[in-house]
Amino acid sequence: MVAGPSHKPSRLLLLLLALTLLSVAGPRAALAYEKILVEFDFAIEDAAGLAMELPTDLTIVDGELYVLDGMNHRVAVYDLEGNYRRQFGSPREIPRAIGICASGDGGLYVPDAETGRLLAYSTRGALLGGFDVVPVQEGEKPDITDCVVSPAGEIFLADNNNHRVQVYNREGERLRHWGRFGEGSSEFRFPATLDIDADGVIFVVDVINNRVKGFRTSGRQAQWLGGWGITPGRLFRPKGVLVVGDRAFVSDSYTGVIQVFRTAGGLMGILADGQGENIRFRTPTNMAFANNRLYVVEQLENRVSVWRLEP
């Protein structure tokens, strides 16, 4: 007796069905986020007649914009309209500074990845002191790429090559640390930049894991944003995070887009122009926000571009 044809679907048929469903679901999924409209305002490209060279970070303190101009080994200061005010720093002081943050007590912190020191400056540029970041394990060299300060005065540092976050007080005493190399909830692959929200959640850009991870100040993970990919809500090479209220702006240096997530999780939208087209920044890294303006470091463009958000 010859058996009749099987009614069990083949693997090929199931694959074709899955692809068909994805093609139908795709346009609907694309409607699940907003186009957050912004308008180009102006750009900052030099300081005191010297063009920026690979700027990396910026922060706002008391109505002034402080831009870390990496290869020029300086911090350039502007008003919020982009008018140059002053500069400070030197190759000797900050040979490989990548990050800058407000100190929370009226000044600034600049971590230097080469020396492993956290430098404290006044807003006028006076070097007030600092401390050495201590290796956690024997044979390590701290590689501090960014900082953020909690309302309680604790200083959180991204220790990039060592795949962890370190926490210090203002006196230079290490309080705690967490993280190791890996893909787990409290593991990192090259954490780069940091920010903090009003509830004290520390957001860490975990570059190679393609996520932004949120942690309580104790080091317990609270949530994460993104995940590997190039579609909306996913990240390929995240480089910067900026928390504004309950929103987290996340830049992707590979795709060039800036996406806006809810700090509690989930995509809100993508920055777009007046025609609704996603804006493609050139290697966007860190950001700052004031007076409904978004200040974006475009590293390989050697500039800070400034954009007005629609109300």
C-alpha cells in the first residue's frame, strides 16, 4: 500500500508564511512611533579661531555651554546662542579626555582616560584639584570615558575598557563598583557614556551590547532600552544618552539617527525634519538640552549642531 501525500507543512512553506506575515506587519509596526520634528538652528565649529577637532562631549552649567574639544585638549565655552566666551585645558592636563559633566556644586568634572584622573574645574576654568581613579583588579588601568553626579553628590564613572561603572565621593574615595565583561544584565561590553534621571536611575550606554541600561544607584538594574538592530527602537552603535524629564535621547553613531525612548522603556520617536524624514547626523555622540534646543556633538563633522524642537 502506498501512503498518500502528507498534510504536514514543509519547513519551506512555513518560512514563506513567516516572511509574508512580516511583510504585512512591517508597515503597521512603522506607525508605532512618532516623528519628533526639529529644525536646524545653528552650528558651532570653532573656538578662538581654531577649528574643533573630534569633539566628544558637552554639558550646560549656569546658562553656558561647555564643549570638550578632544584633539585640541581643551574645553571651549559658549553662551547658549553659540557665542564664544573662553577656553581652558591643555595637552598636559587632559591628554585624552573624552567626557565632561556638571559637578553638581557649581563646577565641572573632566575625566581623562589616559591618566585615569578625574579633574575638577571651576566654571571659569580654574583647576581645583581632582583624584586618581583606582584600579579594581591588579594589572588594570582605569579607562574613564564619562561621568555623572547624583543629587547626593556621588560620582558615577564609565570605566570603558574594564567594562564596569565605578562610584566615588567628592573626596576621591571609591564607594562601590559593578560590572564585568559580558552580555548579562549587570555586564558590559565597553560602557561609554552616562546620564541620570530625576529618580536617580543611572543610564549607561553599553556600546557593543547595543543597549542603554538603567541602574539604581546601588547597581541594581532597573531597565534597558534598545537592543541590536537598525530598525526603529533598536540600536547598532549607541554612543550618547541624554535624559530630559521622562525621555531619553539616544544617539547612534552608525545609523546617524537620534531616537527618543521613554525612560521607563519603549520607543517614543525619532528626530525628523519638517518633511518627516529622519535626520541623519554624522557620528552623533553626546547631547545637551536647554530652552527647547538640543545641542548635538557630531564628532566626525567637527561641530556641535543645534536644533529647535517643536513644542
